[in-house]
Amino acid sequence: MSNINQTKSPRVPEELKVLFGEVNVGKYCKRHSVTPEEFQTIRCQVIERNKVLPKNGLDMLNELKARDSRRLSIGYANIDELLGGGLQPGDITEISGESTTGKTRLCYSALLSITCLNKENTALFIDTKNGSCANYIRTLFLESDQFADARERGMDVDSISDRIHIQKGCVYEDDLLNVIEDLNLQFQQKLIVIDSISSVFSPLLGYNIDHYPYSRITIFIRTLRNLAKKYNITILITNSVQYARPYDHKSVFSINKKPALGQTWTYLTDTTLFLSLGDDSDQRVYINRQGCEILGVPRICEVLRSRKNLVVGRYCTFYMGYTEFFPEFAAI
Amino acid sequence: MRDARSILLVKLNIKPGQIKKLHDAGYKFLEDLKEASPLSLSKGVSVQEALSIIRQIKNDKLPSASLTSIIKRETYAIPTFCNGIDKLLGGKGVTLGKIVEFCGIPGIGKTQMGIQLSINVQIPRNLFGPEGEAVYIDTEGSFIIQRVAEIANGTIARLNETVEGSPFNLETILSRIYYFRIHDYIQLNALIKNMDEFLNEHPMVKLIVIDSIAFHFRTELDLSVRTRVLQMIAQKLEDIAESFELAVVLMNQMTTKFGGNSGPDNTTLTPALGDVLSEACSDRVLLFRRDEERFAHLFKSATKPELQITSVQFQIIKDGIRDCPLPSDPGQ
């Protein structure tokens, strides 16, 4: 039946209908001028194409070892350690925290770190709050110690700027879905950052409203995850906080705040990092390689939840300045 | 959700040189290009480029833009006439497309700032201003028209100092401010939801001031209702700011926070309405008084985080907001 292989493959909606037997065989055969026997072959082929093959346990263990070696750095070694080596392609990592704790800043760091690895990597930043600044990202690359090695290796700021894309205006949920669905057709990004998901979905959720919005979030993440697994994309999502009852808190450092979007959301991400504010009066100075004095404010990053064998509760403290992240001992 | 008419060509992924050619040929908005055929476009740009432009438009979605193209876009800013504050906000003032919050104790000058910005947004292009109109949403009743006239006259006098013979007079200034008086949060919500229609009828509006956003939310509203309504308003404002390319300025009040980092008995003055507003705004400026002088301090910034540690002094005189004449040392 090799000539059936060469017929044009049916478009996705039709394929599903064939699979589930929802097609009127007579009409289908007339429209596509195939005989009923050929239709049966097509149906078998559709089933073949869509079925899932089993894996054996040993293969899975080997795969896991191979995966670990492909982790991507987020740009700061101490946080990479909390993540077990870095961000895992195919996984969804969440960064949550109050405002100004450094979530967007960490995302910029990840964007630059991925595009600095080689000349082909591209990254997409989906900005749902219009709070991104292209100039700041470029300045980070040009002045930060984190990327000094990349600069020395000859990585050029214009090449980086061409490979980082920012998608603005994604304020509503259908905009987000459109962008994600379009990704199937665009060039392959290695990293997708969504900043922030709470501003898109929080207005839909509420105390007295039914559970329909929760299913929207689940569907969105499921689509995103399928994409991530299929093309090996790393996903980083920022989330804000909501009020937590005193006995309910999970973070040691933030007494009454927990990640927003409720309990449904906790099942949808693989790892959650929680950023908290340190004591703002404790500011330290760091002198970077270019000789600039950078004033840093203290922040704490802890692993709040993880489904992937990370140690929950581990944390690191660091100082966050204009272009640098630095630990306490590096300050003067 | 977004009106195609109002989407400017500069938002598409087209090289700046081509955008200029399209502007010269008369195409300014997405809507104009919808009718164009590749042949008519290719008279100015190459056929390949014309095809790619048309393909992007037919998609009806805005594609992501690389950092390089974002930086090359011209952005206008609304000056505050105080160079210090302009620098805090990103260089030249309140940038179009962003949401900025000003907070402070009563009497510090928030309404004055709102009035000054509503007038400054009208500065003509040939004087390097945005040449737009303003929408002023008043929830407290503090918009006094005599004061507006005073500041308008002050602005005219100052601009006449710089350039001779500007066609900028009191009648035109006042006629380009659209004033809405709101009496409760339901009216506010309704107004913002229907702002699209108003903005389509008045495409020259480049600024929306809400003075103050906190007033109606500090009554007996349930915390979760308040959070949800604020999030909806914030989401809509982000959408409007991005699609219509205008600046949104929110005035916020102050509240007392018990506890916090310094211990359970300490109280600090913080901006009202909590984290919700903080997440939505890209820049937040605190106006405060020290030793009888007025200062402005930036405590969240998307573009200039290095300025978050300095304060600038400003003064409010009969003619409006101005820099301080004497040199002042930056404090913390």
C-alpha cells in the first residue's frame, strides 16, 4: 500500500475524526476519492502515527543520565545548584515572589545565558505586563561579570539581540494561546520565558467563581508542556504572590505570602523557586571586573516545591545589584 | 480584544527603513495595509519583503520582535519638567506604553503631577513633545480647574522661553483634557472596560491619569474582591497602554504596615493596595518630604534599576512642577 503513504496526509482535525471513528465513511471516500479499503488503511496508518510506544526501565534510567548533562545555567551558580545543576529542558520551572524581588531580572539572566552558549540558540520572552526593557537586557550583557567570559570569547551584543525575541501585548489568555500555538511553525527556541502568568490568569480566578478558569490554566500548561517535551524547550514562568493564612505558609522566609494562582497551579509546574526580600537596610557593595561599584540589596531564593528530586527547603542568600548577583563573601 | 485600526506599523517585525518607506507611501496603521496587495507594496519595498509583511498582517497577530528591532523604535516620552524625575523614569519622562505609579502622603503633590503631565502630553512635536491629548480620571475631586489654568499658563510661558511663537494656548490645552469624575469602584471598572471605544473616537489620546486609584478601594470591600477587581483593571490598563501606545499614570495613597522585616512592633508607611498594583506597574515613584523639601524616590523600575537608590529633589511652584534651583545631594 505504498501509494497510500504518498497521498497527502490529512490535516489535524480530520485526522482525529478518522481516529475516533467520527467520519462518515461514504462522504469521506467521495470527497477524497478513495475506496473504503483504502480508507481502512488510512485509518490504520493514523492509529500507527498517533500511538505511544512503551519504554523499558533501563532506557529510562539512561535517558535520565543523558538529560542531566544537558541542563542549562540560569546565569548564577548558586541558584543553579538549587536547581540541581541548572534548568532542565522539557521542564517547567516557576519563579515566584513579591514584586521587585528579582523575578524578571533572573529571567533576563537566563535569556542571556542561553543565547551566549553558542551562535544558534534563540530565546523568546513573552511579556504579559509590558514591563520589559530591551536596553536593560543589552546593558546586562555588556557590563555584567556573569557574561564577561562570553564577551571575551567574542560573543557580540548585536548577535545576541537578534536572537532574543520579546513578544509584547500578550495580556489575555487567548493571546498567550495564540503565541504558543504559533510556535509550532516558527524557528525553534531553546528557552521560553513567560513574565508573568499571574497577571493573565489571576483576574479570572476568584473565591466565588466556578472552576472553569482552573481548567483553562490546566489546558494552557498542557499545551505548553507538550511543546516543551517534543522540541526540548526549557520553560521559565514567573508568578506573583497571594496572601497565605498564617498556618498555611510554606516558605520559611515569607510569613504570609505564597505563590499565586492557588492549589491547582501547584500541580502544573515541575519546580518552584520562591524569592523573598531580605533586610533592605543591609546593602553591600561589590566591585565588578569593569571596576564599577554596584550596590546590592539582599534577596533569598529557596526551593519551595519540586517534583523532580530536588531538595525542598534548600535556599541561598545573595545580593542583587544593577548588573550583578553576588554572594555575601564577594562584597567588600 | 484589540482594535486593528489602532495598531501602528512600527509594531510589526519590519526593518525601520521599510517602515519609513511605508509611512511615506501613506500606510500608517495595520488597517491600511490590510487592503494592500503585494504588487502595490513592492513599488517601494522588495517583493520578498512585501510578501513577508502581508503574511504577518494576515495572521492578525503581532509577531515577536527581536531586541534589535525594539531598540530602533522611536518612543516618545511625556516630560515632567523636573529633569531629576524625568531621568528616574527612563531618561525623558513618562514613556508611552508603560504604567507608572506615583504614591505619597496627602499634600505631597500627586495631583499636581497628574495635572502637569496632562498638560505636558500636549507639547507639540516640533518642541520634541508627544503632541497628544489626556484623559484625567478623578476619583477624589481634587482636579481644580483654576489650578490647571495656572499651570497651563506656566507651561506656555516656559515653552515660549525656548522656542518662539508656538501655537499652544490656554484654550487648546484645556480643550484637550478629557475629564471623568468617578464616584465608586464600579464606575471606575466600567469606565476602564469601555475605554477602548472612547480611545477609538479620540485616537490622539496619549495619557491616562487615574487620581487616585486607591480611594474607592479602601472602604468596606472584601480583600479578595478588591484584589480581583484591581487585577482586572490592571490587566485592561496594560492592554490599553500597549495597543494604543499611551502612558498610564496611577496615583496611589499610603497605608501603614505593621511588622515587616524590622520586627512585629515596627510600623512602616507603604503604598496602599498591596502587591497587585506593584505587579502591574513597570515603574513606581515615591514622593516624600524631608526637612520641608519635596523628594522623589524610585522604588521599582523596569529600565533603570541603578537609580533605585537615589532620591531627587523637586519643587512645586505657581507654574507647576520644576527642578530645584540649588544643587541637592542625592540622599537615600
